[in-house]
Amino acid sequence: MIDQYGRTINYLRLSVTDKCNLRCKYCMPEEGIEKVRHDDILTYEEITQVVETMSQMGVDKIRITGGEPLVRPGIVNLVSMLSRLDSVREVTMTTNGILLSGMAEDLKKAGLRRVNISLDSLNPARFKEMTRGGDLSKVIAGIDAAKRHGLTPIKLNVVLINGFNDDEIQDFVALTMDDEIDVRFIELMPIGEVAKWNKSQFVSNKIVLERMPELIPTISKDPSSPATYYKLPGGKGKVGLISPISCKFCDMCNRVRITSEGFLKQCLHSNEEIALRPLIKSIALLEHTLRRTVFEKPEEHQIEEGHVMTRNMVEVGG
């Protein structure tokens, strides 16, 4: 599929649940969110039908997200269903890693290619504070299990927050020296709860290069990747900078999103959502709607002053 600006859209970020076993401060309110009723989320059969239709239109990369995708019962079965589709090149997942140690082997056997793991601190007390109760040791066990069962290369996603974890930049970068792990620093985005935060907590990814001047620029194998990559001299892994605030990367965007209820989002930062569930029984209508909506994908995301995304990150599957 090609949009009106000539970008080839071949990447789907697919949310399968709005539920999560953590309550990260930048992702959801302390009291949580009003959960979507089970009957209102797409079944695995409906998800597979939508993905199959999109794959026949050129989408060949699927990333399963949440909420936390591993809390949805039967998620291994969905991975198997999607990975068996002829036109799908790879199925990957973003997870917080809490449940990964006990599921990594089955996920790999089902066809999952690799995992991105959200991890904002290597300090157990800080991790518990940011996640409102999370156990860092379970995430570390999940990372070890992913290595052991070949869900690699592993990417660690670190949301950089001024005054919280900016003093851990060197520790995160050090992880890439002896392991084939990519650490990706992501600028804090004013979405949902974060829109209420003090602006002093936002920090540009430029600080990573200022703190680690020894990093060497490297070329990404994927030109559509939102990350600019660097390496430590002699390092096995890479350091990625994803900078949606200080340096937009929309001209290379190749992705769309589907929420757990079946709403198609052209852009993470847009409030516009197109309901796909009523169209699933008519493949022709579903295909027509997908083509039209993808073609109308906006030229760039809007995160400027005054633009507020109405849903929290956990609800849209960032």
C-alpha cells in the first residue's frame, strides 16, 4: 500500500489488549483506565482475517503490542496463526518482559521472530517506582530467556526522562558492549498522562551523544526505522536514538496501527480512528477502507502545543 506522499506502508503495529500488569506513570493514570469489555475486542480469528487482508495488500511485518500482550490468554496461538500467513514476513512483539521468562520458548516455537522489551531503569527501586510495583528481576529473567531461545536481536526501549533515568545513560549503553542487544532511547512524548507533566521532564536525545561522545554513527539495515543508530568501538550491539520531538522522522514512516477494539489509526499521535470490525464480513469493503485510509495517512505527526491525544498510550498500542 502506498499513501498520498509516496510512502510504502508495510508495517502494522497490532494491539491485542489494553490490559497491563504494570502501571507505568507515563503510560496510564495511577487509578488505571476503564477496561474494554472482552466482547468489544477483536477475536483472534478477526485479527487474523484483518492481518491476512492487509498482508495481501503489502503489509508483511507485524508487531504485536498492548497494553501488555502476554497477559491476553492464548497469545501463543495468535502468534502461530499470524506467522503461518503466507505473505507475512515476520511477527515480532513489544513486551514489558514480566511474563516472558515462562513463555519465550513457546513463543519462539509458534513463530515469533524477536522481542522489544520496555525497560526504563536498571535500578530495582526506580523501576518499581516508575512501574508502580514492577519487579526488575522478572524482566531480567525475561531478557535471559529471550536470548536463550533465540528471540533476537533483542531491543531494549528506554523512555528518557530528565531527573529520573538520565543518569543511567552510560549504564544502558554499556549493555551493548558485550551483548548483541540494541538499546534504544526514546524521547518522552506528550501523550495521555504525560501531557500533564512538567516540561522540565522532557529531554532531547542529544544528551545521549553529549554524555557518550565515543559513540560511532552506523547505518541501519532498515531505512524506514525511526532510530538513528550508533555503536561503541568494538561493541556487539547498537545504541538507537528515536527522537519524535526534537527530530521528526515522518518522511520515512511505513506503519499504521490497529487498536485492540479494531480501530485503524493512521498515526500514533492522531485522534482519528476508523472502525474495521463492522467491515470484516465484507473483504471487499474492508480492503477498500484500508486502501483509502492508508492513502490519506497524514504527512507528519502533530505533537505541537495545543494538540492533545485523547487516549493514553496503553489504550492505543504505541
